[in-house]
Amino acid sequence: MGFVVVVAATLVLVGALVLRSLEGYFFTQEQQDLTVRAATVRDFVVQIATTASGARPVVGADNELDPLVRAQLAVPANTRFLADRIAQANVEIRFGSPSRGPDGSQTFVPAPDAVFSAALTARPEPGQARERITKRELSIIQESPLFTYAIEVTLSEPYTYKASTLREVTGLLAAVGAGALMLAAVFALLLARRLTTPLRQLTDASRRIAAGELGSRVPDRLARRGGAEVAELAAQFNAMAEQLQESVEIIRRDRDRSREFLADVSHELRTPIAALRTFNELLKEHAAEDPVARDEFLEASGQQIERLDWLAQNLLELSKLDSGLVLLDLRPDDLRAAIESAVEQAEAAARRRGVDLQVELPEAPVRVWHDPQRIGQIVSNLVGNALKFTPRSGSVFVGLRGAGDGAEIEVRDTGVGMDATELPHIFDRFYRGSRSNEARGSGSGLGLAIVKSVMDMHGGRINVESRVGAGTRFMVSLPADPRVGSAPEPENRDAAPRDSDAIPAAQPREPDASVTNSSPTAVPARNDVVPTSVVSHAADPQRQPEMPAVSRTNR
């Protein structure tokens, strides 16, 4: 019913617009027709005036109309012929002398007693009717090289076919509109029936999904019966249902991962807490009377407390990184400063473990946009892992070099290495590798997860190569600007330092990390990207002094 009403309103509106356009068109045609009629009347009057005046001017120099011309035009038969036959309108004729108006337009000075008029008295032809319009035409007649005169012809209330034509067009439009309205009603009824079945299917499917049946879909064969629009709607509905099902599955997997995460956290916390409880109970008994046992228990308790503190700090840091609460303080500083500081902090641990810690930095500054504190955190975690897994008399190497517009940081050790089956999981939380290795089983399993999150924020890549018994090599690739471009592929090449005071607009992009296994059997890596917001500050290039090349060995 609504569709029929819309069609009816549209037909009425279109009909009104068509009639208005036709009325304007007919008015233009009438003006052109009256111009032709006025010209014909003028020619007829000029012929009468020229014949009657003979050799004399029609309008003299004193602006007087020739008497013979006045007499001829005063004949009723002549004026009625002009009005009834030629003009088919009321006619008024005036003679005078040509002149120019103040604005330069052509005008004339009417001659006295030189006005002739005649009323239309003839009966109209079939379809004709009088129109209340007026047409005035002024003509300058060059009678001879010395004499000119002006004649003004005015036609009013002429006979035209405008009214009858508009009536015929209106009737035709009404008939066409009535037929179109009937067709629209029939079409609307058929269309409504055609759309009912697919829409009912959509309704039923949506109700099933609301009831929890996420696998419900609209059959394609039923959707196509409703036309292209309904088929598109059904396709979008099915796509939405598919995405909803996937989203629910993701939420369920996240819920399961959260449960596993909580279970892992509980397990990690249970071990030191159980140890502390045991030490406390033993100290309450007679073990406190033995100084050696008391000192041993207190030292072990201190180690467990440090482990709890380290675990809590890593959990808090990883939670901040995952939730996006950590904002990068991007600066175009020299990377050498952050790496040097991280290596210096690891020197004491390297000396205690008897590991040779080497660092090699280029002579020229390597400037890229980065957060110095977070880059230092990456280097500290990688160096800490390398020291933990490298036996006494082994070595750990830290290097930096430019790579295209970015930079590459290398951390290499001669430690125990990793098996091919472990590489895809080294960035997972709480993953600490083989439990048979004491060093690998003693950590929190969060260090590399933090490294991956920070690298994702910087838009960099991590390439890992490892062989059991031969050590591990981490290659960290950083782009010139985390907000634009991408990190360079790991390669051995130097790049000139880059200072930039202009900060281009940030463009969203997705960083990636990769894991390469150099063991006999390679396993593809797994990496999920977590988008994180960044904040940048323009830094003064002079803020960091030029640093000389550094090559240091600590034993």
C-alpha cells in the first residue's frame, strides 16, 4: 500500500512539473508567434502607407503623419482586416519619428493623431481561446535616404491554441498516470509476495542465531528468489553471521587462554610461595638454632623473594604492553647510547658467570626514531637470556650497524642453543624451553614475550637463528621511523646516519617478527601482531654527543 501511495505521489508531482514545463514552452511559442503576427501587420501597414503617400514622406520633418495615410488607415475595413485576419488579436498602430532613449535604446516620438486601433471581433476557430498577453514591436522604416519614420505595432489578447493543448496534455497525463498506478499496484503485490519468503527466512535465521545457533544461515537458493537486493542482504547476513561465529570462537579461545594464563601465573607463584612457607616452618622449628641452616634458609628465601619480585614486575610490564597503556617516547637519537647502557648493566652478571661479553658499535651515529628506554629493555632481555644460556668461558656478542634507512642490532652467543621444536614457541608467555635444562627452567618465561611486544610497537622484525650446542643469534631490525615505512630485511650492510627534524604524518602499518631455525629440521614461526599507540617527541640532534667506536670485552 505504501509503495502505491509513493507511486501516486510521484505521478502527481511529475505531472505538475511536466505541465509547468509545457506552460513555459507554450508561452515562448506564443511570443514567437505574436512576433511574426506583428511583423505581418507592420508590413501590411507600411504597404498601405507607402501607396497612399506616393512621393511624400509618411511622417514629415515636423512629425506629422501624411493625411492620405491617416485616411487610408482610418477605413474600418482595413483595421478590421488587420485585427480579424492578420493579427487575430486587438491591434494598435502608432506612427512617429525615431529617437534614442537616455540609455541609448531605440525609441520614437509619437506623431499627433497618428494612433489607429481595432478590436478583435472574429469568432475563434476550433481549439482557439483568447490569452491575456500583450506583444509590442517597434520598427524603424527607411523610407528614403532622407526620410525615416517609426511604426509601433501592439497586439493584445490574441487567439491561441495554448489552453486547448494544455487540456489535451493534462487528460493524456491523467490517463497514463491512472494506468501506471494500476500497474504499480499489481507489481507491488507480486513483489511483496516474492520478497516474503526470503525475508521470513532471514527472520527465522536471526531468531535461531539469537537463540544460540550460530551456525544458522540463509540458503542461497531462497535468497536469489527475492531479487538482487535481497540476495545481497542475505549474503551480508550470512557474512555477518560468519564473522559473529568467528568472533565468538575468538572470545572463547581468549577465555581459554586467559584461564591458561591464570593457571600458569598461579603455578609460577605457587613454587616460591611454597618454598617460603617451608623455610618459615623449618625456621619455627629447631632449624633456627643451627646458624648454618638458618643462613642457608634465609639466603634461599631471599632468592625466592627476588624471583617473586621479578615475576611480578614482568607480569605488570607485559600487561601494560598488551593493553596499550605504554606509549612510546620516540626520539631521533643515537642507538649506540641505549645499547651501551644496556650492555654496561649486564657486565657484572657476565663477570660473575665467567662469560666474555663483547660489544661492537660503529664510529658514526646510528640515528633512527626509537624509544631509548624500550630499546634498552630489548637489549637487556636478549643479553640476559644469552648470559643465562651460555656456559662459563663462553662468549656473548652485541653489535649495531645501519641497514638502509633503519638499523640492525645483533645479539649472538655460544650457548646451548635451541631445538627446532622450541623455536615457534620462544615468544609465548611462560615458555621456558626444555625442563631438562636448569637455566632455561629457572626463568619467568616472559622476557622474550616482552621483547616481541616492544618490537611490535616499534614496527620492527626479529630474526632468530639457533642450533643445538652451537648457540643462538637474534637479529633485531628497526625502521627509520616506526610511524611510516617498514623495518629493513636483516642484512649485512651499513647505512649513513640520518638526522630529521621534520616528522611525517603517521601511517598505520603492521610490523612482523620472524623466526629462523638453522637446526636440521626447521619449524615455521608463529607471531601475532598487537597494534599499540605511540607518542613521538622531536629531539634536538645536538642533545646526544658524538660517540667514538666502541669495541669492549668483559671477562
